[in-house]
Amino acid sequence: MLMKKMIRDMKIHKAQFISIFLMSFLALFIYAGLGSETAGYKKQLKKYYDNTHFANVWLYSANFTYEDESKVEQLDEVERAQLRLSCDVTVQLEKQPTMKVYFQSENDVNQVYVVEGAPFDSHDGDGIWLDYEFAKKRELAVADSLTFSISTIELTKEIKGLVYSPEYVYKTCANMLPDHYMSAFAYLSENALPEYIPKLHNEIILTLKNAEETNFAQFEDKLYELLPENAETQSAGLSVFLSRENFTSDVVFNNEITERESMTTVFPIAFIAIVLLTIMTTMTRLVDNQRTQIGILKAVGFKKGRIMKHYLLYGIVLTFIGGMLGAITGPLILPPMFHTVMKTTFSLPVWEAAFPYDSILVILVCVLLATLITFAACLKILREVPASVLRPKAPKTAKLTPLERTDFWKRRSFTTQWNLRDIIRSKVRSMMAIVGVAGCMGLLVCGFACLDLFNGLISTKYDDICKYQNKYTFAKTATMEQKDNVKQMIDGEYVMTSAIELKYGTNKVTTELNVVDDISMIRYLDMSWKEMQLPKEGICITKKIADQLGVGVGDQVRFHIYGDSHWAEETVTGLYRDPAEQTATMSIGAFEKLGYTFNPTEILSLQEKQENLSGVTTIDNISDSRSAIESMLETMYLLIGVLCIAAALLAIVVLYNLGVLSLAEKERELATLKVIGFQAGKLRRLLLFQNTWLTLLGLLPGYYFGKYILKTIMASMGNEFDLQLVFSLRSILISILFTMAISLTVNYVFSGKLKKIDMVSSLKGVE
């Protein structure tokens, strides 16, 4: 009998119960959908790393010996160690793309994942295992031949396999997004090198037995002591120690996961809050309206516990079913949408979602809170004796509020007085409307502000900082004469770029050092994003690097250039900001004072691109770089689309539910107004004013809610980006107009029910 009653009640009050179901569904749809995406990334990445024995540590030197490898492998912390030679080569294809190649005699660490072709053979000197994404872009297949040049040596190898590599989940490049057409990697046997080339090794890659428990600072010190320069064995000694937590590919992808996890946590908050508020208002009103029915149930013998269970089921069933349906459909719909965009930036052999089991906990928490709220709504009435419950509830005493005693109140119109009184007396319902509007506004502000962030990045980077049109990168073998000829031909400016390791105390950062002098094609921005001149003395670093190291102007830092074991000490003389690249900068004079030689690696030019320049390997066009970053905005457009839909549904469900609830509560008052001559249009305007006030009150909290979400996302973006928190007037206005449009539309729809009010039955006294 009670089950039939519950179904009947849900039909009568369907607007309120549908809103509970929808909000529960949306909260878990977003939470589980985004959560399954990040859970899938973590699961697939761990499986990928484990199966390929992804390195925990990379050691670099000008030359390592087999004796060095043996020493390292005998350390207690080390599980596997592998020697190899890595070098940059030029591929003999259109536009001469660059390729990082690895020559190795073993395949124990960083094993390649073969997509097509034969497994990697570390003894096959005739084959090459090529980057799968590059092969697709270049229309290369297994059994094709590939020719590439190492300095003046030209090698031709047969493509034996197309592969992914755990080292290249994210491939760094000048345009921030991987350019698979112009950049590649490949693995070859050490036997692929001609016999007349001495077999040098500039890397040792390690996997550790217990990486989670390893103290990497102590382990690094131990390795520097273990691998000193040794003339007798021709070992150049250790020059660079790089752990996985500083390995760019892994860092960038994990930062992306962290960013999405923050979104997963923050976005459903508004929906869950609305679910709980809706349950509270709906169940409180339902219990009050069914006071007589509860009295009858108690009078005919139903125990308090059974009646309580009956009413608890209202919130439990809808919250649980809505949550479970959202948790099931979210992982099926959202991850494939985001995978399509993620594949343009990252390279994984498998893209699959994984069910986030913590969403079950979220459902249970929502059900528990719904139960507690319903319990509180029913507890008071169930404590009364049947005779008391069977009597109608005494109406609330209408007392004048302090506001109603003021002259301000007396000067207000009837519409203003009526709406203010209703808002004051229906605090929970009014607060619920404000929360719903704030949630809608917050999601919209966050979405459009994300677009502002990336538009600001593009504008700052390519309008304010980079003033050149093309950047020419010299080959390592290019002579100074060739460089001077290129400079004269394109009227360019020299830049020397070197990978360095910066240290301050126990903190260290791997970055790039730019050595320039009076350059006009690169501008530098101060802490307020205004143009500045860098000091000629000392070393200048970006704010993000300074924060990572914990340094400021005047502090002494140490650094060394990759491939050079000499450590230099220099004073930080300036800080600057860059939204997309975190670097260090020195003048030529300051650089040479430390004993280094200025050897330009790049040249910047304002002229049109000139191809086939002697000594130049690659040309980066600023327009191409800008277009590459703009393509990243596709993710933002998708995100904004999801947020707009979620925000619209949130506002529609909340405001429509409250409108129907408000009409039901004020039915007697509205019927009275109709009797004394108020037309339907006048009553509509009466309700519209209140709805508009509540919407306006929700806009400001919504702005700050959106700002909070955006700050949370920015905090999870890692150290690669330094973005300005900017909210354009256009984005704020669009968010306000969108929210107001939804509010007015919903008000128009539910206020149409005014025509259906039966004045006779509404004004009929209690019998």
C-alpha cells in the first residue's frame, strides 16, 4: 500500500522529484564521466610503463663505458641498467624533418611498443623501428627504406616496425603541440652503426627496485661519486641526473591528469548541493501537506519506523537511481569525446576509460545526506500523537518584520512589498534559487574564462613577446662562417640556446638557457606583464622557475650545461614572465665571464622564410606556432560546450522546480489576487520580479564560484604555464545574459500555470 502511495505522490509532485533525479544524474554523469577518463589514463599509463619497463632515471654524459654500466647496475637501488647512444639526425624526406635515434645493444629498459611489424631486435643492424605517428603522417610502411644523416654520414635502413615509446607519450617541440610531420624518434641496434664509427654511449637508463621509497637526492649524490671523469677508462663521468618526476613527457601528461581530476572534483559540487536543497524543500512540503495522511497511518496501527522508512525511500530511491544511471552513462559518453582531442597532443597505444569506483562512494554519500535530510523533515511530525497529527497544522503567525515597520517599506509599491515578504518568509526556497543561479553562472564564467586564458596566452606570447617571423636552427656541425652568411642574408639576430640544470639548495629545475645581447625580436615582461629590460649582469629567470627553486633577486644559483660537468655559480638579477615557456636568460658578456664561449644555435628574422640555407636544419614559423596553439582551443570549445549544457540544465531544473513549488505554496494568495481583479499578466509580472531579483542576487556569488573553479584548474596545470587570471567583460556579459535568458524563459513557462488556478477550490476553507 505504501509503495502505491509513493508512486502516486511522485506523479502528483513530478516536477520536484524529476529535479531530484536529474540533479543526481548530472552530478554523477560529470563526476564519473571525467573521473573515468582520468582513471583510464592512470590505468593505461601504469600498464604501459610496467610492460615496457619505463626508466626511473636517465644519466647523461659525453661518454659512458661498460664499466660505468656495471658499477651502476651493482647498486642496491638499481634493478636494470642499459647503455645507449642517442643523437639527433636529419631524415632525407620532404622538408628534412629531425629525428632522435637511439642505438642500443640491449632492450631491457624503455622497451618499444610495436604496433606493426616485427618485435625490436637489438642485434639486427639492418632495421629501424620508427615512430608510428610520424610514419602515418609521412605515409611510410613496414619494409620501406628510410635514409637519414648523422653529421656527414648517411645511413639507409629498412623499416622493420612501427612503434610507440614510453619516452614519447608527449613529444616536446617549439609549437607546444607535437608536430609528427617534422619530428620523429627511432630505435636501432648498435650494430646499425658503421664499423669505422667508435661505439660511444652518452646515456645510461635505469629502472629502480623501489622507486617510491628511493631518496633521489641521496641517490644522485651517490651516482656523482660513483661516476667521476676517468682518463684511463675514457669515461667522461656523469654530467646530468634526471629522474622520472622531471622527465618532460611524464610530467606534462601527469599534469594533464591532475588538471582534469581537479575539474572532476569541483564541477559536481553545485549539482549535489541542489539535490540536497531540493530534497529538503520537497520533503518538508510533502510531509506538511500529508499531515492528515500520516495521522491516519499512525491511527490504523502503522509504526513510526515504518512510516519513516516510507518517506526516506522518496529521497533514497531517486538519488540512488539518478546517481547510478549517471555513473554508468558518464563513462560511456564523455571519455570518447575528450580522447579525440587528447590524441592530437599525446601518444598512447591504448585509449580506454576505466570506471572510477570512488563514484560509488559519492553516490552513497549523496544517499546518506538525502536520508538525513528526509529524516529531519519527518522526525518532528512523527513524534506527535495521532490525535494531534490528524488536526490541521496551525498556520504560521504573520508578524511584521523589522523591515515592514520602516518608512522605506511604506514607500514601496505593492509588487515590491509582496515579493520581499515572500522572499523573507520562504528563506530556504529563495536560497535554493540563488544557489541554482550561482551554479549556472559559475560554470559559464569558468568555461568562458578558460577561453580568455588561452586567448591571453596566444596574444601575450605571439603579440607581446615574440616579434620575429621565423626562427632558424643551426645544425650542430654548422661553422661560424655559415652562420654569419645566414645572418647577413636574412638580417637576423643570434640566440644561443642550451639545456641546463639549475640548482638552489636541494631544489633543482631542468630548463633552457637563452644567451642574447640587445635583442629586439624578443621582448621580456615584468611581474605586471609590462615590457622590461633585463639586466646585463647575472642570470635572469622566469617567475615560475623562481617559485620552483624558492629564489628571488639577489640569491645565488648554480647551473651547468647538459653535456658539461662544470658547475657555474651566478646571481639572480632579474625575474620575468612568460605564459608558455619557462626559461633562463643571460647576456653574452655575463655568459662569457663564466668561461663559456658564445656559439649561436638559432637566428631570428623578420623576413619571409628562406629555404635551403647552408647550415640550417629546421625553420619554425611564428604563424605555424600560433596556429598549433590555437588548435589546443578545440579542447576548450568542447569543455565550454559541456559546461553550457550542464549550466543550462542546472538552471532550468532548479528554477522550474522552484517556480512550481512557489505556485503551490502561494496558490491561495494568488487565487485571492485573481478574485480582487488581478489579471494573469499582472500576476506573471509579479512573479517575474521576484524571479529576476533572485537571479540577480545569484550572479555575484556565481562569478566568485566560477573564479574559484578556474583558480583550482590553474593550480593543477603544473609549472609549464604561467597564465594571467583574466575575466574579459565580454565573457562576463555573455554569462550574465545566458543566465538571465534561462531564468526569464523558465519563469514564462511555469507562470503559464496561473491560468489553471481554481479560485473556488483554492479559497475553500479547511473542512
